[in-house]
Amino acid sequence: MSALSLNEILEHLRIAYVMVINLDRRRDRWGYVSAHLRERGLQHFTRVSAVDGRALPAGSLDLLSARARALIQRRRRWHHEEMHELGSVGAALSHLGLWQRLADTADERWLILEDDIRIEDSLEGVVGRALAEIPDRFDALLLGHHANFPGCEPVSEVEMLSPMIATSMRFYGSHAYALSASGAAVLAARARPLWIHVDQLISHLCHSREVDGYFVIPSVVSQLEDIFGSDIISATEASERDLRVTFLPWGRFPDQTTAPPDDDES
């Protein structure tokens, strides 16, 4: 299929709404992303007020597993998938709220964006050509993703459907993905109790085929963290490079019902 406009691509994907997650205190991000989307031809998109992890009431932590609460108190983790910052809890609740809303619709499909994205000039051409390879019915389609982790070796765990579409891969980034009502229902159910980062949950469930997910290769929506910084991971993240932080084997999750001992590395 030849290059299509962004609006034509969204129509082909049957996207009912474009949802943009934005913290109330980050008006700079909203000013940027709303202008950027209009420049790319999108006139209709909805701002979704994000949950601010820094302002979470104590009762909100009851939504987390016992292990996650302990890791957040210690501000350290043993696996990349695990939450250990309040910012990541706010991000998870922001996405989870959208998943729950979408799951209640009459089989709609939404494009969910974060507010620090940049739509690459290659999107129309890459996605336009890849559309023929994407099934008419899918649970998730990742337009933006990172397959390399800062401070880590490149991740090579990927299963390709074609040269332009992967069906499973290790990645991070939940900044640009299309999601169906059925996919949202699965993600919402599997997200609780909270302990795993949103992107990592999607990654594992695509691999297990609980979510029928696809990844456009290469990524066509990037993040501008070098400009806007991160509202999820604080400076303590850098100290993790001195720890033995690993990836969990596919589908092998730590026991979430108890807090790990202080010296536990499992």
C-alpha cells in the first residue's frame, strides 16, 4: 500500500479517538504536543488528565502488590519490569484508567499517546506499507517503542511476522499504541494488583499471545525525554546500573503476595 496521510491511516485502523495523556502541571508538554499533532494534520484529539504519582494519597498504594509496595519504599528493583518509583504508579494508573474506559465501549479502538511524542516523518510511508500485513482485528499495535535499554546490552528477543511487523519483542515505551476494547479488557484485568510497568505488561502479554499484539518496525513515534525529562523515573534510576537488574524470563513473574527480604535478588 502506498503512503497515506496520518488521518487516512487512523481511518484504516478504525481509530475512534486519539487520547493524549498529560499531567495537569505539565502545561509545557501539552502546548508542545497539541501543536505538534495539529501540524501533522490531526484536529481531533482528547486530553486525558494523568495521575500524578508525586501526589498520590497513601490509600492509592493499596492497589499495589505487597512486593511492589516494598520496592517503592526501598526505591530499588531487581527486574526491569518492576515498579520502584511513585511516578511509575501514576503512569500505570493513567493508562489503566483509559483501558477500563475503552473496555466498556462497543468494541472501539483508540490511539493512546503520551505528551512527549514526536511523530516521525517516516510514519506515513512505513505504516502505509505495513497495513497490508496487520490483521483487520488486533488487540494492540505499537507505533512507538524502544528495543534498547539505557545502560544495557541491545535486546534481541523479537519474533517477526514480516520484515516490517513483529509479533513479540522486548521493548520499553508506552508512548504511542493503538488498542482495541478487547485488548484493553485483558490488560486491565492482568494489570492488578499493580507491580509491572505498563510497557512491560504489554510486552509479556503479547509474547504469551494473551494480547494479539503487533509492533511496527522501525518505530515511527519517538519520545523527547532529552527535552522534557521524565516524570516517571527519577535520578535514582542511574544508581541501578550498580545493581544486578535483569529481565524476567517470559511469563515468569516474582511472587507478588509478600515483600522480598532486603537482600533478595530474585
